[in-house]
Amino acid sequence: MTRASRLKPARLGEKLRQIRIAFGLSQNELIRRIGFTDELIREEISAFERGIRLPPYAVTLELARLSNVYVDALIDDDLDLPKRIPAEKRAKVSSALTHARALVKNNSLRGASY
């Protein structure tokens, strides 16, 4: 029996590097900034950025929070990061999502034909 490998987002490493550079941080400074000094070393950040390894979920989440984007923007290859990092408009997207969830909860969108 072979072990199925987890699908890797092709652009994740590129996006992680883009975030680090946007903040003007070295790989070691990035580790300190996201609070993983006891868990990560520079070589691991390098492996994440080169697409050799996938970062742990907690690291991905902290990088998304640092750059003020949703995790989706990091892992979805069809989405680009905003031109400006940290992003300024996450709150607006968040309120739009909250509104959409409320519509679904109230059955306003259920059964609609598209």
C-alpha cells in the first residue's frame, strides 16, 4: 500500500517569500516576528519558500495574520496576494463574508437558481 501524498499548492512558497520580502525581514527575523523561535530554523523557512516542504498549519495561519490576508490567499494558486502587504481591506472582505453567511443562514440564498 502506498501513502497518498498531500497535494501541494504550487505558488505557496513564492507567496511566503513575497510576504517576508514585503516586510523587509530575513528568514530568522520572520521566525521571530511570527513567534516560532523555539519551533523553526532558517533552513525550514528556506525549504517552505522553495516549495520543498509545506509549512505547518500554525505557521501558515500566522503568516496570513501578519500580512492581513486570509489563508485562502496563501494556499489557493488561483488567488494572488494583494499588491500591498499588509493588506488594508481584509475587514471589508470579512464583513461581506459575514453578510453572505447571514443570507445563507436565513435561507435567502438556498434554492436560488443561477
